[in-house]
Amino acid sequence: MEIKVIAGDITKIEAGAIILGWFEGVKRPDGELAVLDEALGGAIAQLISQGEIKGKIREVTIIHSLGKLPAARVVVLGLGKKEGLSLDRVRMAVGEACRLLPQKGVGDAATVALGAGAGGMALDGIAQAVTEGALLGAYSFRRHMTGEAEHGELKRLTIVADKAKLPVLEPASAKGRVLAEATMLARDMVNEPANYMTPSSMAEIAASLAKSYGLELEVLEREQMQKLGMGALLGVTQGSRQPPKFIVLRYQGGASAQVDLALVGKGITFDAGGISIKPSEGMGEMKGDMAGGAAVMAAISAIARLKPRLNVIALVPCTENLPGGEALKPGDVLTVMNGKTIEIISTDAEGRLVLADALSYAGKLGAGRIIDVATLTGSCHIALGDDCSGVFGNNQELVDKIIAASAVAGELMWQLPMYEQAKEQLKSEVADIKNVGGKWGGAITAAHFLAEFVGNTPWVHLDIAGTSMSEKERGYIGKGATGVAVRTLVNLALSLAQ
């Protein structure tokens, strides 16, 4: 979709539709909406008085102008109550409209800086939110469909403003495009079937990103992993015929050689559970078990485009987790590259195993901060639902920073505790640690497991098991992969560079 910012009067714009916001509880049109209402013979005011236009969040009302305006339609977009307006409401509302309009045959639309002057929101933030909402709301994944779509697509959105505001709006919209495109890259990767998105495919995408955005790339092969002692990652890959890949992407934006931020993402391209095999129902969704890896790869691509002054590295251990004659077995003991040994209780707790080697590798590089992102536990999904990711960490300052970054992105995250008693569940009688604890508090024991491989480095773990996929459309989130954590990670990097 093309998105451009122009100077002009929205009421005089020629487009398939013009989009204006409306607040819940307001009784009569004002500003530009009043001008449009007059041209339409009071149709908007009548719909408000009849209760058809309520202004509730994401409410979309389409009114045909029937030649009374240069635009073919007027879209009145609900923004909710004025006092509760936020950038994510704007993002959600625009996403809803941009997903719906193509279904009505609209190929181009125009809007304004929705909600400007309300809620204390900065103009640049609004332009960024409008751009993100439009691109993410219009997103679809049709790569493997041979038939034509039922409807067209929204090809162009124009943001109309006073000429004096363009120097603020244009770069903000450009930043929004970078963040949205990175999120859509992660969505594409997660939505791909596992026979297309193999570990080798992820390495190929990493090579393309490196070439496009000037990143340094290293892909460790099985032999190199063996030399490094990555026994946990190699243990998981035993049941698969697909060769494992350990992706290392580097962005050098700082003056020193220090790795300021390491982003570690779980890259299990398909998870059958191994010998501890999962139930067949819903197993197809396990193609998305590499969502954490996709998130950090997409995030570092956006970071490279935005060029903050810090050094970032993305580490993605990639493999499948399948049963087979050589597969890892419950009761086996593996040795991580930092020398610690792990007793395998369940081969279905494989994500933490590959992360153990990746976190150890980040420590070997001397990373100043580590963030890992993983579809790690059903326990976190049960605890926080579909819309909120779990946050764990050993450094409260870094935890606070990432939660603040998530708030800017509109991605709900909640800190969960890491009380010491839970760690007792991981004690093993044959190795340094077990890979799973007891029945309860699984998200917490998983976080404690990962903490064993970061030492004293400031570290945060994001459990996105419940948020990486969506079963329904809402706002700028469609069915399927969400691309969660990409924009949060980019926001974090930008804040650390300030």
C-alpha cells in the first residue's frame, strides 16, 4: 500500500473514501465532519441522533456521498471516549477501516491525523499510528492460494494536513512504515507452512535481510555447533532430517565493538513434541513455533533501517522437533555450551533447550543486555490469555524499559514473578538441572531454567505463546500470525540509543 502525506483540505479530496474520527458521547458533528454533514444534507447528524453512529471504538460507518462530495464515501470511524484516546486506539481504528474498505470496493482512501489535539497525543505519534494501523490492518497472507481474492486491496492511503505540519508528519509516517513492514515480515514467516519455512529457509531470509539492510550475517552449521559444544540445540535436532541452523545477524550502529543488545529468538520451525509427542489436534499450528525467531530477525531489520547508535545482535537457533529413530528421549542428559548439564524430562520442552545454547552464546559475546522471545509455555497462555505476553527478568530496570516500549507499540505485556521457591522444581538427581518442573507454574519454572544460562547479564524473557497467533480479526490484527514483539523490540532499541 502506498501511503503519502499531503497538504490540503480533507473535505475537498477526491478519493474512494475519506475517513474521519468520531468520539463516543459527542452529540453533533463539528469541524471537518460538520462541513461534510452540511454537504450531505445532514445525513451524519441524523445517523448520530438515531444512534446508528455511536462512536464506539473500531465502529465503522460508511456513508455514500452520491456525487455531493469529491469523495465517493465518507467513513465515520469510532474512536471511543475522548478522555481515553490513545495511539493504539487510533492504530486499531484505522486498521479496522483499512481491512473493511476493500471489501466494499474501495481502492484508495484519505484521512487526517485522527484525534489530533485530544488525549495529549503528539502529532508525530498519530501519523506513525495511522500508518502502522493502515498497513497492518490491510495485511493478508495469500501466498499459496491460486484463485483470485474475493475483493481487491486498498492500494493507497493519503494523510491530509496543513502544510506547516508536513515536516512532522512525513518522517513519522515513514517510521511507521518501517515498523509495520518489519511486523509483516514476521507475520509472513510465521504464516508459512513448515515445509516452506525450514531452518534453511530462515537462514535464506536472514541472508536477504543482511544484503538489503547492511547487516553482518553468520550462519553456524552443525559442525560449528559441535565445536562450540551446543549439545542442547543438537539434541533437539536429532529427530529431524532438516539440518539445524544457528543464525547470527549483527547491526553495528555504535562506535565501540561492544554488543549493547542481544535479541534471542526461538526458531523451532515445527514442533511435534519429539518423542513426547503432542496430540494431533491443533498440531498444524506448531508451524508458528519459530515466532520468536521471526520477531528478532524482523526487529533487527527495522533497527538497521532506523539506524540508532548502538550495536545489536540477533541470535536464532533453528531446528525442527520431531520423533524419529535418533530423536532425543526422556531421561537423556545433554550438555550446554556453557558446560551445564540438563536432564530431559519432556522432549516437548525443547524451546528452552535451544535457547540455553543461544543465551550462552550471547554471554560468550559479552552482550550488555539480553532479550529472548519465545512461544515457550502453554502455562503463560493460560495465565494471560490471547492478548497479553508474559515478561520475566533478572533486572527490573530492563524489565521496565521493555514494558514501556511495549506500551508505545500497543502490545500488552505483564511482568510475572520469578520467586525462588519455583526453582526447586528443576532440581535433578542426575544432572545440573531438569528441563521441566512440576505441573504448576510452568511459565515461571521455564523462566528460571533460562536464567541459568544468562549469568549476571541484565536479561528479559518474553513468553509469546498466547499472543503470536490470533484466531479472530480485531483492529490491525488479522487471523493468523500477529508479528508480536517486533515493534516492542525496535522501540526498546531506539530508547536505549537515546
